[in-house]
Amino acid sequence: MRKSWLVHGKNFFRFWFFGSVALLAAEASAELSWDGSLELEHRYFFDTDASAADAFVTDRGQTSAKLELEFFRDFNDGADTLTFEPFLRVDSQDDERSHADVRQLLWSRLADNWELSAGLGRVFWGVTESQHLVDVINQTDLVENIDGEDKLGQPMIRFQYFHDLGNFDAFVLPFFRTRTFPGVDSRLNGGFVVNNDDEVFEASEEEKHVDLALRFSQTYGNFDVGLSLFDGTSREPDLFRLFDPTTFSTTPFYPQITQLGADVQLTTGAWLLKLEAIQRDFDDVQYEDFSAATVGAEYTLVGIFGSIYDLGVLAEYSWDERDEFATGPFQNDAFVGARLALNDINSSEVLFGVIRDLDDSDSGSVFLEANTRVASSLTANIEMRYFEAKNPNDLLFALRDDSFVQVGLQYFFD
């Protein structure tokens, strides 16, 4: 078993222990509620030729099991709450994907017009579908899924103030968590090895650098507006700065950034108009400051063809000022998709999307996500991702042989 799995495992059980003690230390008269789920997943890759990594992987199958739990307790007549969300995954192929985490271990005190929280928490910012530019609080748990939607728990002290003028949110983030990456045994490692135990930081304090963030949000008529400021260690590591072509491996470098963000959503009838935009400035002179934005729309057709089904049609455009030097795949890209809600007793839903690079017609990806309840406590889901790229300089080129379909069964219990 790899060192990183041992480290994550020790941290997981340490947080599990302290979380359990914290729950037991709450008032005895308070009632503890809990629930969770156990999911079995299997991925099947369409191709056997994986990548040019040293560890040549040809396996088409990858099976894993995931356990998620949530414990909740309120006390002091509901003024205080304690939330504990442990997480565990065991994977048949990738040692790095076999990992444990505490998604949340958060105490909160709620008053009339303010709330104070401390511990490990998760916060989401953003309104667009294809990417979330303004979402900078939590680190991405990339071994979970290639889409970057899964996040690690972030140590934080959070203060929220609620006023007629708007909601004000302040964060002190005293410890940084590095991004997880697929291991050498993974079909989704991009063709190279990430030295995730040897990260390099611009900040002399390394992981102990204290990051700060502020956010203001308010609703003005049909507009939902969010403005944010983040100053600290970038959640997005630079994988090119310390790349070693002789070993085809890289060491992540985490620069210091200051980021201004804005997210706006307009709701008018069946339309949702969305915008996310950022301005990111670097302390390191080796990096150029840049702007990026995603703009889009979603239109919902209610009861299509006289049925009970609802169909949402989505379209988005993403732009990055760095163009071909962008560190992500969305520098000049279009996304179109559809979300189908069957509105049946099984809560069946389907999401389909296509992303194309407008500078390179041979580069793009397709995804499909669907789920339905097959029993009172059992849900089936399917996910498909297809990658296409012919240009070796394209970020998707390393994933060209890793298109896959994944099926899962998730059992919920309480």
C-alpha cells in the first residue's frame, strides 16, 4: 500500500475519533441523527491502450466501493449544531483512489443575524454547469472523478452576517490541503506520475499558510449576485513548472494568488441566465495575471409533448485570457447539454452534455449521467465520459484512450 494511503488513513481515523468524541460530548439530552450510503461502482474502459506512463495499464475494468456517513446533533435548544461526515473508498486498481477523508466535522452557533462555524467544512460557490471558476474554498478530490465536482473537507473558521443589505461571509483558512491525483495504476492519470508527497509551495509556511476569503451575496429582484475575494494558496497546482520529461513525472507547485470573483444568475420565466467571472493575480512574477469567464443559459420546457417530463436545455461558453497557455481545458470552449427530469416516483433524471474546443474541432468530450431509484433504499446510476483529442499539445490528449462507462448501485440507510 502506498505511503499516501497510509497518511490519509491515519488522518481519517484521527478525525473519526475526535468527531466521535465531539458528538458524545454534546448535551446528553440532544438527539443524535445519522444516515449514510454504501455504493458499489464498476468502470469499464472502451480501449486497452491506456497511456505512455511507465506503468503500462491495459486493464479495462475498475471496481470500487464507497461509504459515506453523516452524523448530526443539535443542542442548546438548537442554537448549536455539530455535523460529522466521514468518507471512505476502496478501489481495486488505484492505490491513490483507495482513500479516506472527513468531508465535514463542523460546529456551528446560530444567532438572530449571524452564524459562526469552526472545523472542517465544505462550501460551494457558483452557478454555471460546465465549470465553477469562482469556487475556491475547498480542494478538489480528483481521484474521485475527473469532473472535479468532489471536494475535500477544508479546515476553516467561518463567520456569516445576515443583513437587509445582503449576506456577508468571512473565512479564515488556517491549513491548506493538497489536491489528490490518480496513481500510476490508474487509467485516468493523464499519462504521467504526480509526486503528490513532495509538493512545493511558494509560501514559506507551506500548508500552514493562513488563507483569507470574503463573499457578499444578495438577491435584487430576479438577480442573484455573489461577489468574492480570496487571498492565499491556489487550489489549482501548476503541474508544468516542475515537470521532469526524463521520468514523465511532475511535482505540484502551489503559487500564491489573489482572486476576485463574481457569479450572477438571472431568473426570468423559464430562463436562467448565468455568469461566472474571475480576475486572478499572482505574487510570483513567473506567472501572468489573467481573467476568465463562463456565460450561459438554461431554458426549461415543462411537460414536453404533453407528458409529465421536464426538459432543460443548456448552453455555455467559456473563455480564458491565457488562450493556449491556459492550465485548464476551458480557454475557448462551448458546452451544450440537456437535463431530463422524468418526475416519476423513482426520481429518475438524465444529464447529457457535449464540450467542444472552438480552436480545435478535433478536441472535445461527451458525458452522460443518469440515476433512478430501483427500490425504497436503493438507487442505480450510470455515467459515461468520452474524450477526443488529436493534438499532443491539447490537455485532453493524455485522456484520449481513457473513455469509460461506469455503473453503480447505492444503498441508503439510517
